[in-house]
Amino acid sequence: MKISRQDYDRLPFAIREGALRLWGTQLSSCFSSGQFRRLYSFSNFFAEMRYDEHHLISIRTFSTTAGLEPYIEDITWQDFLN
């Protein structure tokens, strides 16, 4: 599915969630700042789903690599050895 980041951000929350689950490619996940996060590649941008203890609380999109920092910081050499 191809959609611009701006058009995606204008969609209702439930549609954005469903689109990520159906057509997004999950790249990584991490726990940071008390929240569980899942990183997706979608169309030509990244999307991050954030969860509290029980529910999805937000979806954030970005197109620069600066948004990848929490995931990069979570990587250890042990991840590559397993």
C-alpha cells in the first residue's frame, strides 16, 4: 500500500492502526520511558506504535533516522550473536 505520510497522519486512529498491522513491516521493538514501542516501516516513512501496560496509546510517524535512536540504543552485541 502506498500513501503519503501526510495523508496517513490525517486518517482516523483505528484505520492507521489497522493499516500498520496489515501492510506495515515491523522492524523492531523496545521498552523505553515506561512504554513498549514497536517500530514499523510503512510506505516511505517510519511509524511507531506506543503502548502503556495494556493498550495502544499513540502512533507517531517520522521520516528521519533521528526517530530510530531508542531502538539503536537498545541493541547490544549479544543481539547479533544469537
